[in-house]
Amino acid sequence: MAFRNEAEPRLQRPARRRIGDAHLKRRKSRGGGMRDRYARARYLSGLDPEKDCHEIHRVHSRLEFPWDYGRGLEIALWKACCVPAVSEQLHRSGHVEHLSQKRYDDTRILLGEIVANGTESSRGRQAIRQINRAHRGVTYANEDMLYILSTFIYEPVHWIDRWGWRKVTDAEKLGSFYFFRRIGRLMNIDSLPEGYHSFLEFKNRYETRCFRYAESNRQVSEAILRLYVSWYPRPIARLMSPVLPARLDEQARRALGLPEPRSWATATNTAILTAHACFERYAPRAAAKLTSRPAARTYPGYPTGYDLSEIGPTHDAAQPSKGRDGDRVLHRRKVDRTDLHHHG
């Protein structure tokens, strides 16, 4: 699919009624598949990528590709460690090496709140405030923050295009771009690119220039790999430890000090992900049941509920506060399992 020129004015589309989640989930067959597997893609393609970016990204990441989107985010978190300026601060803080599950859960819960509720909601605003608080103690350069933000857009897209049951549509790509660009503004990140392709070009140039090996890269990467492997049952974990690095590109592996994967590990990874894509395409309900589990291990209340004040570095927990609308935003909340995308 070709993108239009970014400077080209967008054609006006007729207003469309938002289709609820129940309607999007309704068209299923007895075998757990869907009679019309492309209904959501058509629905999203009829929306305006900029104005409707939250709805597009919400449906895309929570309903259409929840498992694959989660895997893409795992690559995004891993690749941030390829940059010595980032990994050195992560290593000094000890958050990744000693609190890796909590840091992962914090990231996924806060992002899940924003995706579920939008940037203008009281819970979405509180989640963004928690993210900004978590970054007060770090001194990343603006371009480092730009790069980290870009990985949340392009790594899931790259993963789904490679391993998903279908390719990502233009509407989904642009919706994700505009959604995270909005988040970037609320995080006070400067010099945000105006277009999808210009941001992707920045990301690629940054990786070429800034990815290089450092001991802190290796130390933080090892902690992340241990975390990802820990989600599997013990016999499978021993197998997945050499398989998971095959999901990274060669440039990232070199920067992290990871060896070239063995041929059997690459073949195993390909077989697992190809089989999942096939299963997801023809029996999505069954695939969801097999790959889902409670997504956060750090907070005892999850998935029955958690308080947003708990999310983030323990030394900087927010106190209960009120949003602009006067409603209490830090309340115990029963959480939909799709607020966080499931591991696998």
C-alpha cells in the first residue's frame, strides 16, 4: 500500500458512526473464527487517521492484534537498551535489573490506560502524569526521547507486518503515528516529526548513528531477556532463552552483545510465529484463549483492580488527586483483560 504525499491535503470523508466493541466482536463462526475477518480493517479505513487516531489505535491494538501488538512492544522496550546513553541510566537506576517485572507492568498498565480511555480522559491524563513523573529523575536528550517514542509506533507495525495474520493498513499506521504523536506532545517532547515517513526516517538514522555496544547495554539486555523467558513454564523457558533473541535484527543484537542465533533457534522462532498467525487468522477466539493470561504480576489487585497511584517508581507514587472535571481519578478499578496485551 502506498501512502499519499504527506503534504497532500486529505480528502474529506463522510462522518461515520463509531462501531462498538460488541459489534466488532459479533461476527463469529462456530469454530471460533469470523465470517468476515476483515470487517475491522474496513471500519478503520473509513475513519480519519488524525481526528480518529485514538479509536483507530484502540481497535487496532486491543481488538485486532492484541497478542502481536504486545510482542512488538516487547521489541520496542528491548531496543531502547541498544543506546548507551539510555542503558547507562537504566543500569544506574537498577529498575530494569532488579525490578524488571514491575517496570514492565508499569509501562504496560499506563499505556493500556491511555489506549483504553484516550488522552483527554481523566484516567488517560493521570496515566500521562505518572509517565512524566517517572521520567523526572532521568536526563535523556530530546532525540533519545523521540527515538523511544518512535519505537512504540514502528516496532509493533514491523512485527505485525512480518508475523501478523495480515499486514497493517495505511489507516492503522497513520492512526498509531498520530496517537503517539499526541502522547509525545503531552510528554513535552520537542521537534516531533510532522509525518509518518519522516518519523520513520528519523528512527532509522538514529539507530544507524547511536546503536553501539556498551557493557550497560549487555547488562540491561540480559535482565530483559530473563524477564521475557520467565513468563514461560520452566521446560519451555530453557528452549525460549536462545530463541527470543532471533526476534531482534542483527544491528540490535550486535549493540546488545548477543550472539548470532543458531539456525535451529531461528527456525523454531519462525515456526512458532507462523503457526500463530495461521491460527489467529482462522480461529481468533481459540487463539486468544490459548495465548492469554493475567498480564501484570506486580500488583496483587490485578486483574480485579488497581489504583493508578501505585503505578510507577515506588519512591514517586502520586497522591490521590482530582482531574479537571472534578472527578476522583485515582480509584480502584476493575480492569478489562485487554487493557494489557497478553504475553506469549
